[in-house]
Amino acid sequence: MTEQDTKRSTRGTPARGAATALCALVLLVLHAVGGFFVLNALLTESEGSWDSTVTSTVRLMAGLGLATGLLAVAVTATFVASELLRRWWYAIPVALILTAIARMVFAPVP
């Protein structure tokens, strides 16, 4: 057996599959938390002209979503660099980050 054959045969081991599943689970938890913050930012509405805290609430929730998304991008970069996950895992945190930034920019004004 050559060295390339040995490397190929170790890629599909059960331990590698478990590591990939664990990485995916960590990222899914991060995406769920970030999605919770972004969804709260999107669903927060002004209750009337007297509601002056709506803008700061929306920006806080979007900021927390943004921070969680950036953390998810860093963790994703680590897992992709170690070849445990594919590059398409970047799509989820990028979508959350762009949504959070858009909501911060277009926060409701009372």
C-alpha cells in the first residue's frame, strides 16, 4: 500500500464521521442562537409614538445576532480548514450577518 492509499482509507473512518457530526452540531447550535437574535430583531415593532426604546432593542438584538454570526464564521473557518466540513457551511452565518446588518441599518424609528 502506498502512502496515498493509507490517507484515503483513513478519511472515511467512523471517528472522522463522528468528528464531522460534532462540528455540525456545534455550528447548528451557534446558528440557532444567532437566528433567535436576528428573528427577534426582525419581529420587534414599535407599539406607538411613545415607544422610544424600540430602536435600541432592535439594534441590540441585531448586534447580538451579528456577534454570534461572526463567531460562527470563525468556528466554520476552523472546521473547513481542518477538512471536517465543506465550504457551503459559510452560507448560513453570512445570511444571518447580512440580515442583522440590514436590520440595524433599517431599525424602526418611533
